[in-house]
Amino acid sequence: MTKAPFPRVSGGNTGFLKRGVTSICGLVALGAITGLSISWLGRFHPVADIASHATWHLYGALTGATMGVLACLAGRTALALLLVGACAVATLAIPPWSASRETWSMEQLIAQPAEGHIRIVSLNAWHSNRDPDALERFLRSVAADIVVLAEFGPARSALASRLADRFPHQAGCNDNVWCAMHLLSRHPIFSARTTSRHNRTGPPSVEVGFGPALANLSVIGVHLMRPIDSRWGSFKEVTQLAGRVRALRDRRDGPIIVAGDFNLTPWSWNWRKFRAESGLRSDGPWPASWPSAPLKLPQLAIDHVFISQDMTIARIGVGPDVGSDHLPIIADIAGAKR
């Protein structure tokens, strides 16, 4: 008779370990159920919606804890520990693995978009960027039509000037640390305006209008408040931004792109609120883009590209590490180039 790989064992110390593992797994499962219940309430209150961003990790914790409890009840304490550990590793490893499947290669980055497509890059460049040279190399190498940069403040003014040979048309508020948005373009800009959080005109943003060559495209680059920074701040900024999109549609003909650091995952009710109230859509996949520092182990998809219904995202993914705690989002979009 062969022995089971994880035999039942008995004894005082083993019994204590079994009870301890069972109790911890039970508490983790209870915490995960509580978190998921709170996240469901996010549809009614923005504070509860904070929990929704951890939905994937809460499900991972619940799965691992449940398997651990069941294994302990069957007397397989060693198996319980193995299952809990494996589930924890998988929960943390799957988001960066999934993002790696959507990572653009250097050949794809430097290749020109297909005929009739434009390429937009969105990046939170990070005030504490640890490798500005890598950031500049990336912006020079990627075959982008439009680049939206958040946390691109006064310290990056010199870089913006150096990039003028690559992107001769620029707009933004990078001279204001409370706004720190900047847009780079290869195409002429017909109109531009910004909003800043310090004067309560809205979330940090840069809004740019293009001409007939880009089908009168409008692009809004944005950096929304983190949900944990204010109980209602993120909710209010989403409402403001959705209102600006509707006003833009009334004021100006042409397709619309909104791109930037939303600090919202697709699990979030607040994310869904913006999609519903703006009339825009965000086609998946939504690769995890944060955090990529200090370890390149992104867990949350909080950087997004929303498009109007008359456009199509042909391809979307993430770019390389450029010294930020975010990975760049890169999208090739059809419907905005004649």
C-alpha cells in the first residue's frame, strides 16, 4: 500500500498547527467575503467602492482560504499550507503575467500604425521618475501620434523642449505642479485648454482639439484623484469629467478619446459610472499597469483609454519600464484619421 503524499498526522503540536491554520484561513475567508460585500455596496456609495479595486485579490484570498480550511478539516495540514501558498502566488503572479502577454515589443513600438489608424500613448511619468533617460528614449522611439503625460511637472519642462523635434505640437500645464499634465502631438493642435485641481476647475487635465486631418478629433488627458485620498473626491472628479465629455460633444463634432491615469480599475463602480455617463467605451483587455516600482509586479489596471462609439481600438497593451511606477498604455485606434 502506498502512502498518501500528505498523510494525516496527529499529536499535540500538529493539532495546534491544524487549529491555527484553520483559524487563520477562516479569518481570511471571512475578511474576503466582507471585502467583496463592501465592494458590491460601491454601487450605492463611493467609499464602499474603494474595496472594489481589490476584487481580484479578494477572490484569490477567498479561494485560497477556503481550500485551506477544507484541507485542514480533512486532516491535511501540510496540503492546506501548500494550497494557500500556491493560491497566494497565483493571485499575485497572474496580473503581471497577463500584462506581459499584452506588452508591445520594440519592433511593434517603432513600427508605424496601420493605414487609417492613430497611435496614442498614455503614461503617468511619475514625479519621482528614477530613469528620465529611459523615459526620453521611449518617447523618441515609439511611433506615436499623440502622447498623454501625467505627473509631468515643472522638472520635466526641459524634456518637453527637447522633444519638440519629435513632437512639434504641445499643450498642457506642466508648469503647474497641481496640474502637471502635458500632451505631445505630431499633428497640429487647433485648440487647447486645461483644468487644475488647485482651483477646483476639475481634475488635472489637458483638452486638445485637432483639425480635419484627424476628423476633428478631441483628446482629453486626465489624472483622477486616488479613491483613498478623499471619500468623495474621485466620485466628484468622475462626474466632472463625464460632464466635460458631454459638453465637448455638444460643442464640437468629431470623435473623442479620453486617456490617462484614472486611478480606477474596471472592477470599480465609479469606473462604470464614467463609462455610462460619458457615453464612451473602453474595450479590453485592461492590462495591469501599476505598480511597476520598486518591483515590476503590476497588480492593478488603473490607466485607461476611452473612445467614442465611432472609433475602434485595434490593439492595446503596455510598454516597457520607463522609470515610472506605471507602465505606459499604448493603443492603435481606427476612426480618427482620414
